[in-house]
Amino acid sequence: MRTYYRLNRPDDDPEDLLDPDEQVTEPWGGTVYGRCDKCGGTGHTSFERDGEPPREDECPACHGSGEIDDSRREGVSVFPDLESLYRYMVRRNAELDEGTRVVALEGLPSEDRDFDADEGALLVKPTRIVAVEPLDRERISKLRAELAR
């Protein structure tokens, strides 16, 4: 089975990810309804994944409608590798508090699509926690410097 990566806040128990009732994802800023802010209401957005040329496709947040009408997706938001996870978090200027951890997990792909699929995020239903490790602060600093150029 494939390994995926995500961040967990210091107070969150990674084992909770194995509870089917907890395997849902919502937008970063909370529930939003109305015009899609990711695609500006056009229904399409640019998919930019590391190592691949950008391509236009249906917006993952609004499913191409231009309007947000659901705020939950089935599955836990993950990335296929650590580099993609760190790049996403740095680009988002995410709060990476002391104690934030990287969780490596195995899981089955969800039939739903992550709100940030255009940035490489996937949805899975976790089946096993493989490892829990501290953030690589040095790697994050290097990425911040690289992306600032």
C-alpha cells in the first residue's frame, strides 16, 4: 500500500485519522458557499504540480460549476510525498507551530477530490499510521528561500 503525508497540529492525535467518522476534509478557512474563490467563478483553474507543466482543468473546489455548494469532502487531505507537502505549506504560509508533526500514513484513495487537487493534494481514507515525525525546519527554511526568489 502507498504512503502519503500530512501535517498534524500538536494537540491532534494522529490515531484519530483512522476513525472513519473523522475522515472528512473541509476548506482551510472553514465552510464557504457562493462564488468559488479558487477559480474566480470560471469553473477552471491551472493545475501546478511539482515536476509537471501547468495545465488547465476543472476546478477541484467547485467541480467546474463556479459556485461552492458543498463544504465537506470524504477523505483526509494528504500529499504523495514530503516535498509536495512542504512546498504547499510554505506557499500557503501555513502556521507551523512548535509541535506540528508530519504523519506518514497508508490509505485507500477516496472517490472525492481534494479542494486543493490543483496543488497536488489528494484525499485518502487512512488505514494505518506509518510514522509520526517532527517537521524538518531546515528543509522548510530552504524552501522559503527558494520560493522567495
